[in-house]
Amino acid sequence: MRRRHLWLAGLGLSAASLAPMRTFAQSAVTRTAVSRTEVIAAAVANNPRTAIVTADRAIASADVRAARQWDNPMFGASFTKDAPQQHYTVDLPLDAWWLRAPRVSAAESGRDATALRLQFEIRSIALDADTAYTRAQLAMARSRLSARTAGDADSLLVLARVRRDAGDASQLDVELASVFAGQARNLASADSLAARAALLAMQTMMGLAADAPSISVSDSLTLERADDDGRTTTSPLALGAVAREVQAAESRLLAEQRRRFGAPSLSLGVETANPDGPAGALPTVGLSIPFPLFHRNEAGIAGARAELARAQAVQALTRLESSAAVLAARRDADAARARAERSATLVASADRITAMSLLAYREGASTLLVVLEAQRTARETLLQYFEDVAASRVATSVLRLLTTPVTTPAPETRP
């Protein structure tokens, strides 16, 4: 009976010893809790990469408007001594359809390529934010687990001292429990700093000040299944962008080939001030046709052919790399999910072993080394589960990015 009272007193002391052991993760009540969706939205809105690709799309849209617009007419006036003395002309450049169509097509394909790259860039930023959120969840979970382990180690140290004073344990048990408790506290402190750093990194990605943590994660770290149906073996967004670039290069080559003879222009005018001739304005009509005397645009055609060859090579390389990346991402996601599912079955067993070993030590049926090993195994098992779940979420997010279907860019209103 005396031993039972001593052990109950030891448990009371262990509860008191847990009070000062508050880690960074446990003090999260003073910070604003944010969800994964909120972090991703803030990261996309405040990342300079989004502004850069958006500006590229605006430039491509301006190129389309420039390709569609008609050249302005030119007005000319001249005076001669011979009659008629005053000459007024208006030159109208003729934008022939065989020149205009490929030029506009090239500009539109370039705009569509930048639109797809904008989609890919936004999803890449979202992936970075999603990964940062998962890492913050993992760091917070590690910090909480380390704090709980440190509290259990303090409880075990108190229990070892009580048993030693009761004559049921030696000073060696107390020293072992003391070393274990000190290591647990050091580990809890290191994990607390890691959780703080993870939150600061997430704040930086959201565009917030990173001088002190002001946010905390609200979503729980749970296993997520991949929503990929297994049919996609390439990256649609990446391939869609390079396909549009190949189309743009083909249209530019066609435009350069049709520019061998240049574009004609129409000249309309009047002549007046003819004292010796008929009175009034005399109309004039003219047609100017470029004559390919010194060159037939060989340089422009050669440059366009080189651009097309490069675009086709990039397309082939992107197809190979995206296929390998998708297959690797799918393997990583499947392997990480399988590891997480296996780890989940071990967590409950490890917790039961820890409780059973602690009960056996209280009853004098086990040694302290068994309890320490059981607690260490339980912590490593639970930590492995957290890491496997985080790895599964990251791999699933990467696979989702690589297999995102192409969203057709919205048609642009003609000015």
C-alpha cells in the first residue's frame, strides 16, 4: 500500500513537472490559424513569379493586337513648277490575306503558349505553398510529439526516483531516466525551433513579415489519396505550351516565305493648279509592287526555319522529360501512400507497448531499459507515420500538378 501511495504521488509530481515544458507548437493559440487553401491563395497573389508571367501574357496579347491592326495610310503633298503644280496623294498599304493570316496565327499561338505557361506557373506556386504548409504541419507535429515525449520522460524520472526511495529501484535507474529526460528536452527544444522556422518560411511565401510567427496551421495532417486516374502519362500543361510554340514557329515560317515579294500598296491622289489644262482636280491612281531584285527574304526564312527546328526539339525533349516526371511522381506517390498506410497500423501497437511497459515497470515486473526502449520505439513509429503522410501529400500534389489537364484559354475580344 505504501508503494502505491508513493507511485500516485509520483504521478502527481510528473503532472506538475509538465507545466513549464511548453513548446512553440503548444503556444499556437496566440497566432492566427490559416488553412491550406488560404495559404495557397495568398502565395499565388503575392508571388512575383505570377506578376512576371502575367506581364508576359499581356505582352503576347499586345503582339496579337499589333498583328491584327492595319497599317495607317500615308499622306503626301508636293509642288512643281510644271502644270499641274499641286499634287496630293494618299498611300494605302495593302495587308494581303496571304501575309496577314500567318502573322496573326503566329501571334495568337504565342499568346496561347504564354497563357498555358501562366497556368503552369500558378499551379507551381500553389504546389510550393502546399508543400510549405505540409512541412509546417510536419514540423508542428514533431514539436508536439517531442513535447509529449519530454513530458513522459519527466514522469518516468519522477517514478524512478519514487521507486528508488521505496527501495524497488537503484540509482542507475534514476541516472538513466535523468539522461533520457534531458535528451528529450533538448530534442523538444530543437523541434520547437524547427516548427518556428517552418512557419516563418510559410509567412514569407504568403507575403507576410517574417520577423516573428503570426500564423499557425489549422488543417490536420491526414493521408490523402491521389485523384489521378492513371491514364495520363505526360504533362498536359507543359506539352500544351510547347505545342503552341511549335504552331507559332510554323506560322512565322509561312509568313516569312510569303514575304518574298513583299506587300503591295495603293496610291490615290489628286492634282490641281493646272493653268494651261482642264480646271479642277485631276484624280490619280497608282499601285506599288515590291520587286525582289536584291533578295527574296532568304535571311528571314532561314531564321524562321531555325526557330521552328528549335521549337520542335524542345517539344520532343519536353515530351520525354514530362513522361519520365509523371511516371516517377506516380511511383513516389504510390510508394509514399503505401508506407503511410503501413505506418498507421503500427502507431496503435507502439502506443500499447509503451503503456504496457510502463505499467509493468510500476508493478516491478519490468526494467527501466524496457520502458525507455518502448517509449523511443513509439516516438520513432509515430514520427515515421507523420513523415510518411507528409511525403505522401507532397508526392500526390506533384503528381496532380504534372497531370493537370489543359484549360483552353478564353477567346480574346477583337479590338
